[in-house]
Amino acid sequence: MYEIIVIGTSAGGIDCLKELLPRINKPLEIPIIVIQHLQATGVSYLPSILSDCSGIKCFEAEDKMDIVDGYIYTPAPNYHLMMEKDWTLSLNVDDRVSYARPSIDVTFESVADTVKNKTIGILLTGANHDGASGLKVIQDVGGYTIIQKPQTAYAKEMPEAALSMMTPDKVLDIEGIAVCINDLLDNKMGGEQ
Amino acid sequence: MSKHEIKLDLEDIEISLLLEGIYQRYGYDFRNYSRAHMKRRIMHRMGKEDFESVSLLQYKVLHDPEYFKSLLPEFSINVTEMFRDPEFFNFLRQEVMPYLASFPRLKIWHAGCSSGEEVYSMAILLKEVGLYDRTTIYATDFNDQILKKAGEGIYPIEAIKDYTRNYIVAGGTEAFSDYYVAKYDSVIMDKSLKENISFLNHNLVTDRVFAEVDLVMCRNVLIYFDRSLQDNVLKLFSESLGSGGVLCLGTKETIDYSSVRKDFLNLDEHLRVYKKKPKHR
């Protein structure tokens, strides 16, 4: 039933993603967008890090790129990343949101607007408040929401900020999140929903 | 084409109607801008002013031209910086400028120049490679307010630290501080940089070719358009460029989806610098 996974994270996020993504069952049948806050300048090594650890091919977003099942997409440094209704990616250089570009909120909101209740939104470790209101929007449109258990996070602020705004479907550690994702995707394949 | 069903909300329908109304009433055409982007900007404005629906905003926009004028800047692209992507400017300096030096006179078009930061970056680069005096720069935008700002060349001083770092990485050969004068919390760009720049109103969506040029700079503007509008604008650029002319896009933009792809060679695939092939006669 679910059509896309969006994951937002900041400080401590890369180690977390390296634990989480390899645990996701393959073949992956839907796309994943990972918004990890990045340095504004230079080349991002995130796509190769994520490809290498997960065995799932990861692309850095380019403008108007198609979002294709079975791949991971990461933002380009210093651009916000949005999803269009035709399942292409749009970049923009609008002002920073919560001091961040890419901003997790911007991406979460546009994915929620397009994919609605078939979205799985996940917020992990981070040392700021970005992503909290975006995850709330995913919940408001009926998507499935998961927040990393703050005690298990490298930086608690981001999960705590989200928890202060909403009660997600699940609050879990990384291993639990992986199990939960696999269950959700299994249901989809079993056609139960 | 996507296998996914396109789910339009009532809001999406209202936004289509608003943009159609703006086009028919005022001639500004945002119908083929990135819809995700337009929706975000419109919702942002509505949140600030407590409109209950896009339809109510639309009523105000269509009946009150002054209000529309105040909304217009919200729709334009107004974030840019000097020497953004320094490796791109370094490539211009090392590879493109020696090539352009063989042209007797140079015309450069900054399309969608916004508040002018890249125009001044280009002017500085041209000065340093000795080409400024034979160059004419057309800097265009559809937004008069922001065009005026570009002409003034006044920027907040807190941005200068980043710009200076960019300038150095971009291969700048002088002291960046030579190019501006600081006053209170602003800097004003040196007058000599402006001598060969014309700031002009031009709308990429609705206006046509206005000059044949040797280089088009249009970086991080196309990302605000959908694919079909991108294609139209790229055709406009292709028509504006003479044989051997250079096209510079933002580093995450591409001509690969466009019908003009075949008219261009890559000068640098990653930096998105292209060269127009000779015309067939």
C-alpha cells in the first residue's frame, strides 16, 4: 500500500542511516528520499556512502529527475528538494528554513501533498527542530509516521521537537524502525490493505 | 510517464485557476512554473495574511491591482550569491574566457538576474581576464523591484565573508575588498563594474529574443519551471546564441530533457556549461 519512504535527519544521521538502510529487505519496491542536512559547499559523498552500505542504488537529486521505485534519492547540497505531482523532483534555492537548505520540512510537506496517506515518514537523530512540522503534515494527510526514540539518538533535539508536536504511529530505536519498515512493506506486497 | 495516479486537491484546482486569472488579467505567466514551488509560495502568503482559501486570495488578486503588485515579488526568485559554485567560476576563468577572448566584441546575457550578485561576479571576472572593456552585459529580470536592487549593487555586509571565500576558491587574483566600499551594514559594488551593464526588464516566459549574444548565464532559474517551460526557455536561449556561443546553467540543471539538446556540445558535463554547434545553412 505504501508508495514512498521519506527519512529526515541531521547530526549523527549518517551513522544512523548506515545502520538502518542495510536492514531494509531487498528488493526494495518503492523509492526512499533521504534528507540529511549537508554542508552547503562542495561535493556530497552521501549518495556513495548510502549506496555502498545498503546495496540500494542512491542518486543525488537533479532537477526534474524521475522518482523511480527501488532507488534512494538524496538532496543536492545547498538546494531544497521538492516532489511534483508527476513524481519528478524539483530543486530550489529559496531561503533557508530553520537555518537549513535542504530543509526536511520542505521535502516532507511536498511529499505529503503528493503521496498523501501512502507516505511513510521517518525522523531520526538531529540537533535542531527541522522536520518536526513536516512530519506532522505527513500525519495530517494520513501517512505513517515513525520517530527515533530520543534516548537512542545521537542528538535528541529533532526527535523531541517532533514528539512535542505529535504522537507518531511508532517511537523506536533503529533496529525497531527497520523491522517496522519491513513489516509495512510486506503488507503492501501481501496486498492486505 | 508516471505509474502513479495524480491526486489533485481542491487547492491544486484553485491554484490553477489563480494562475490562469493572473495570466489573463496581468499578463504574467506562472502557469508552467514548478507547481510544488508555486503552491508553497502561495500557501506561505496565505498563512501570513489569514486567507481561508486560495479562491479568496484570487478574488483579491483579480480585483486589486495594487495587491497583485505586492504579491508579485513572492513569485520571483530572489536568492542568489556571488561566485556561487566557485568551481564553475573557476572553469569560466580557466577554460571559457580564453576561448571568448578570440571574439572581437562580447555580448553576455544574464537571464533572470534577480538582485544581481552573479552579474557583478561576472563583471569582476571579465575585469581580471582583461575582457571587460569590450563586453556588453545585459542583465534581465521580469521583476522591476529586484532589477532596481540589482542596478544599485548594494548588499548586506554579513554576506561578504562567504562571497570572499567563494571568490578566492573561484581563482580570484585580486583583493575582493577592492570591488566594494563598505558603509554601515552594507557594501556597495564599485561603479566601474557597472559601466558596461544594462539592467533591462525581460520576461523569459512571455518575451522573445531581444539580442544575439555570445554567452547566456541562467543559473538556478530553470529549476523553478516545469519541463515544458524549461524547453521553451532553452529554445529561446538557443535562438539567442550565435554559433559557438556558450550556455551556462546551474550545476543541477540540465538540457538533457530538452529538444535543443542536439544543438549543443558539452564544455563541462558536470558544471553544465554548453557550447552551441554551428548552424546548418
